[in-house]
Amino acid sequence: MHPRNVWQALARPGFLLSPWPWRSAGYLLTGVAAGLAALTGILATAVLGIALALVLVGLPLLLLAALAGIPVARVERRRLRLVDADPAPDPYRPAGDAGPWAWATTRLREQRTWQELGHALLFALLLWPLDALVLTAALAVPASLAGTPLLMATVGDGTEAKVLKQWTVTTWPAACGVALLGLVLLVLGAYVLAAAAGARAELTRLLIAPRGGGLDARVVELTRSRVRLVDAFEAERRRIERDLHDGAQQRLVALTMTLGLARLDAPPGPLADQLAKAHREAGLALEELRELIHGIHPKVLADYGLEAAVADAADRSAVPVDLELELPGRLPRAVEATAYFVVCEALANVARHSGASRARVRGRHRGGRLVLEVGDDGRGGARAGEGSGLTGLADRVSVLDGRLSLSSPPGGPTLLRVEMPCEWTGHCA
């Protein structure tokens, strides 16, 4: 298996013959160039930001200078590929709105922006000089020693040569000895370069691209895709409701009316009896379809919100229900639909399984979370996975990163509690 980073390559016997010494040298050399560019850019941005802040609008333009760390970190994540094959993805979430101002304000609210600014300052003031020092000690000095005979033959006319501009060599045996020392130091320098590049890469990962960043990004993307799936499911459910309401329901209404007219026109006898039976069956099918449409996404929920829809469900419940709802207004559609589904299923379970004489539904919005409680005074003993539908309820709530808990000791009472994240914006989201 090929090594994925310079540390793994150092442990291999063929390190000196591999590309990793050159990649390490390239990483440090590009670090010097990038550090000089970062220092120049940060100084220019800071000076410009201070000048504009003093002359024009003050602090906002100075804050924009804090964004200087973002391009530096982006370049550093790309440079990491020279010595580390593990991915270093961009950790930023997309800005909610289009435009540079929305992007800038989103970045300034994120903690990572300030971490990357600190990294950029450290890189521009300290790290690139260290890279230059390591390159000089591990590569430039040994290369200069190894080139002593060539220097003596070309510059010194075969009589003498200055070694590192400090010592004079006047004989060829001494020049060859210095060259041999330079070659040995070059071999050792390859390991020094690799170790220094590995240490620099690990420091960079620690500051701007931790190894768990890829997993974190995948988790974030999974959460976003789950939200998108919920929205897509709700849109598809509304489309099905609309198609049933405007299509199948209207055809059943027309069929019922036609059968009713035919029954009136038919003479008494077996045919009239069959038409009457067909008319009743069509009427029952129409009622069931209306109940199905109401259960998919009731119009009262779409028009008036969760509180009115829960009140309507309580009125239709076979068991009397006490309501205590304290909601600020309209909530996000996905939250409203899930909460309504939970209440309807819980009340249906109360009517079918609990033997309760009374139920209660409580709901409130506190600290960015919607809390619903459905209880009854029945026999208790409810368990998930025993035909009560509680497993399906828990799955439905977990899609929105919510939590469902149940307390139902034998003899009752039963209390179903659901919590879901729900940021209220004052309008239907």
C-alpha cells in the first residue's frame, strides 16, 4: 500500500528513492512563497481597512479585514496535498443569500473564520521564516558543501574555493572531503525536510483542517440532505392531496350523483336495489377518501396552523380531549406536519388501545424547541413495536432531529412526549 503522508513514507526503507523528499522540499518552499504573499496581503488589507474605517464608515470595513484568513487557509488546504493525501475539505456552510455582503456577514459570524485569521497571522509572522530556516539548514547548506569541487574548478581557477563564504579550501582532497560531507548532510537533510514538512502539515491540520473535518462535513451534508428529503416529502404529499381532491374525489362525487339519479329513475325491483347498494358504496368510498385527504394534510393545518389543526383533531377524537397549547404562531411546515401527525396517531392509539375516558394534549414553544405531550388516564402498558405505531412515530420525529419518550406503566397513566428543534421566525417557514 502506498503511503498516504510523509510520516508513513519516512518509515519505509525506500524513502530516499521515493518522491517524498522532493515533495517535502516543495511543501516547505511553497510555504515560504505563500507566507511572504500572506504577509504582504495581510499588511495591505489591514492598512486599507484601517484607512477606510477612519475615513468612511468605521468598524464594518475594519471587520472585513478579518476575512483575510479565508484565502490563506484555502491555499494551505490545497498545499497539504503535497505531503498528506487525506482530504481537507472546505468547512464553510454556504451563505443563505446571494451577494458578497451576505457572504461576508455569514463568514464573520462563524468561529472558524477567526481561527483561520489567527492561523494566517501565525503563518505570516512565524511559520514561513521557520520553513526558510529548515530549507537553508537541510538543503541549501549541504548542497553548497557538495558543490565545493565545482566551485573550485570554475570560480577559484583550481586553486581555492570559499566554503559558505567562511572557510577557504586550497587543495582538491580537501574539496572532495567537503563535497562528501555535503552529500552525507544532504541524505540526512532529506529526513530533516520530511520531518519538518510532516510537523508543519500536522500543525496546519490542527489549526484549519482537522482529520475529522471530512466526517464532520459528511454529517452536516447528511443533516442537510435529510432536511431536503423532509421538504420533498411534504411537497409530494401536498401534490397527492391536491390530485386526490381535484381528481379522484370529484369523479366519486359525479359517480355518486349519477348513481343517485339512476336509482330514482329505475323502477322498483332488483335493479333499483342494486343501484341503491352501489350508491351507498360510492358514498362510503367518498367519505373514506375525504378522511384520507384530511389525514394526509388537512386544509385547516395549511391555512391556520398547528394549533387550529390539533383542535380540529381533538374535536374528531372518539375520546374527549383537553387542550393546552401555547404556540407563538405559524411554525415551519415540516414541523407542523410532523407534530400534527404525532398528535393524530397518539389520539388514535388512545381510542383504540388505552380504554381511557379522557385524554389531554399540551404543547409549547420554549428555547427554540417545540414540546408536545399527549396523555391519557387509560390502562397503560404501551410498548413500542407491539402494534401501537410508536416506532413509526419515533422514526418520523427523528427525521427532524427530534426525540420521543414514553411513560406508560401498567395501570396508567400514559404520557407521550415529543421534542423537536423549531426556530420560530414569526411566519410560516
